[in-house]
Amino acid sequence: MAQENVEVVRQVYAGWERGDFAVGTGLFDHHAVLVIDPAIPDGGIFLGQEGIRTYMLRFLDAWESLTIAAKSFRPAGDSVFVEVLQVGTGQGSGIPAEQRYFQLWTFRGDKVVRLETVLSQSDALEAVGLRE
């Protein structure tokens, strides 16, 4: 199942890299949790499909252009550890921005029950029981 989860997440990032941020929305369990590192602007905890949708629309609205690309994938039990590179141009400001972070996708069966975005690689690895 771990490798299947990696392939599912790989497809999501393939869409996100093309700018198609609707890819993967059907993967989230009705009660899924999105956790955004508090060090990230608008960080916090967002509950359920509607909470995740609300966050994503607000997040995407802040960008004139945006690419979110996966640099690596590592299975970890029911989770997938992803190194991410985000590159975009701010809406209105026109300021280019680049951010490296880590995402942890946790599955229960074929549904994502938790997606966590973490700035620190060591914290992200620890969260899924991996080591650097």
C-alpha cells in the first residue's frame, strides 16, 4: 500500500506543477485535517473537506502565478513524506517568492485523513518516524 500511496501523491504533484490545483481534491476524507506550520503565514489547523477547501481558495488567491513541485517522495507506513519546492509571484505585489518545505500525507485506505505542511525537514521526518 505504501508504494500505491506514493504513486497517488505523485499524480497530485504532477497536476500542481502544471497549475491544476483541483487535482487530488477527491482524495480527502470527509473528516480530513490540514495542518499548516504556524511559522507559515495563515498557518493553522483546518478541519474537514470544507475547511481545507476554504484554506486552499484563500491560499491560491494570494498568488498571481504559482507552481508547487515535489522534489522527492518517501513512503513511511500509511504516510508519504514529500520534499516540496513552491515558486510563485504574489498577487498585486508582483514579488517573486520561493519556499522549500515538507508535506506529510497520511492515508487511511484510499483516502487522505491528514495533510501536514512543515518547514523543518527534521521535524517532518520525526513526525512520520523517519530519520535524516
